[in-house]
Amino acid sequence: MEQTRGFLDGMRDGIPIALGYFAVSFTLGIACRNIGMSAAQATVMSLTNLTSAGEFAALGIMAAGSSLWEMALSQLVINLRYMLMSCSLSQKMAPDTPLFHRLLVGYGVTDEIFGISVNVPGRLDPRYTYGAVCVAAPSWALGTCLGVVLGNVLPMRLVAALSVALYGMFIAIIVPPARRDRLLGLLILLSMAASWLFARLPIFESISGGMKVIILTVLISGAAAVLFPVHGEAAKAAKTAKDAEGAKSVKDGKDAAEAEDTHA
Amino acid sequence: MHDVYLYIAVMAAVTYLIRVLPLTLIRREIRSVTVRSFLYYLPYVTLSVMTFPAILDATNSEWSGLAGLVIAVALAWKGFSLFSVSVAACVLVFAVELFVC
């Protein structure tokens, strides 16, 4: 029987996140230095916010000396996608998960940590998320700090290569289920094609990156939910049922069962 | 310009609230099939949207990004772990940029 993923599993899966975070936050640190932030300020910002797009945007707002309202509004728009992810995670956790776990897991809702947390089989054990946060968040803060202190010492080629770690991870999350479920595969291809159009066509230029993610996610997931409702208890419940059954809890058997249950 | 720490406090508060409100307010299982289906599809759609074409723009040349994308999809398809897929993509991007473009 497969164990639920715990703290150490979270730490292990957090390593590629930490690599990617280090690269991205290093460039963030350089940007912080360029607007005159101290290493302490930049590090505090990264530790308390843990978000790349939001922090990059914040730098422009600080440099322009804009109002705090403007800051709040920009963060709301750029980071609104976390609200969707948080909704999704709320259903991944056991309903009786205590409040303090929910408050702590909330800190770790980044694109990447959400990605791996929602990907564990069965229910999410908060300790899995904590493991990932413990590896990824310090790396995010350290990268920011070193970026301020050291500036352009890392070769850009290395930074570019490391930043791909995050996308590699996303792919490792979305591709295996697509292999079992053709509809999911089509949905992924469609999402990427739509995202490409949104990014490349000039008519969409005025929409911010964060807003594009939200619009496409709501439109495509919504359409899929209406056209292809997931009947039965779907993925996670199928998993628990199989665990209770005990007999066929070999990983592959379970995965196949999940895919079948999904579109009954 | 305001104190930098004031800016940081505001952005941290807004960002944390966005992240924590649904997790704390939605305590029980949602029954609606449509909402459940929406939340089931959401991670795949949102991660796809964030991956492409962003991976092409993250690297110094679109071609190295494309190489990283292809190797990651191939290894993930074969069932390699998150870590291997991720590191392989990094290594290939680095190699392509070093030797090809």
C-alpha cells in the first residue's frame, strides 16, 4: 500500500523548485539592487512574499514611489491566480484538517509548490507541503540576497539554464496523467496553444501576464468542466477507495483506475 | 516614496490573504459536479498555460528552451521522476547554449 507523501518526500520534490527559485530570485536580487534596495530589505520581501511576478512588479511600483493602494491593487491582480490554486488545494486536503495547518499551507501556495502538492496521490498531508517550503523558501530568499550583494557574477547562461528547472517540473506534473487520459492531454495542448496566442498576438498585449493566466485558466477549465464533467468521486476518491480495497494497490493499476473513473 | 518596509508589509498582507482565504473558508467538500470538475482540470490547465510559451522566453535562445521542453516532455512521458525531468531540462539547455546557440 502506498504511504501518503510526508515531510521528507516534500523536501525531495522541493529540490528542483529550490534550484529554479535560486536562479530566478538571483535575477530578482539584481533588480532589487538596481532600484537601491538593501540586501536586508530584499531578503525580507522575498521571505514574506514568496512570489516572483508579484515581487518583480512591486519593484517598479516602489521605484516610481506610487501609493500603497496601487501596490495592494497590483499584487491583487498579479497574484489572484493563487486564489484559484488555493480553492483547488482546499479540496485536496482532508475536510477535518485543522485551521493552523491551513494557515501554514497558505504561505506555501506558489505556482510550483501548489503544482507538486496537488499532484500527490490521495489527500494532501500538510507536512508534504512543509517539506517543500522548507527547501524552496530559503533558496528563494538566499538567491534574492546574493543577487543584491553580488550582482552580475553568475554567468547568465547558468542562470537561464537553472530557471528552466521550474518549467521542467511543471511538465513532469502534467505529462504523466495526460498519458493515461487522452482528454487531459488534449486539454493541455489546447491550453498551451491558447497561451501561445495570448502571449504572441498584439491584440492581447495590454493584458498583464498574471491576468492572462487567470483568464485562460477560468475559460478552459470552465469549458472542460461543463463539457466533460468528472463523474463519480474522481481522482482522489478513487485513490482512497483503492487503498481501502487494498488488493490492487500497485501504483500502475491505481493510475489506470483513476483515469477510467475520471470520465465514466 | 514610502518606507520600503511599509510597501513590503502591504504586498505581503495582500498576497497572503489571497493564498489563505479559500483554504480556510472552504472547509468541506464541494458537492457540485461542475465545480469539482473545474477544480480537477484547473491545475493541468494553469500549469500548461504558465509553461508555454514562457519556457521559450526563459532561456537565452528560443531553441535551447524548445530543446528543454522536448526532453522534459519525453522523460516525463517515460515516467521519470520530477527531479530527473527537471535536471535533464536544465543540463540540456545549458549544453545547447554552450555548443549550438
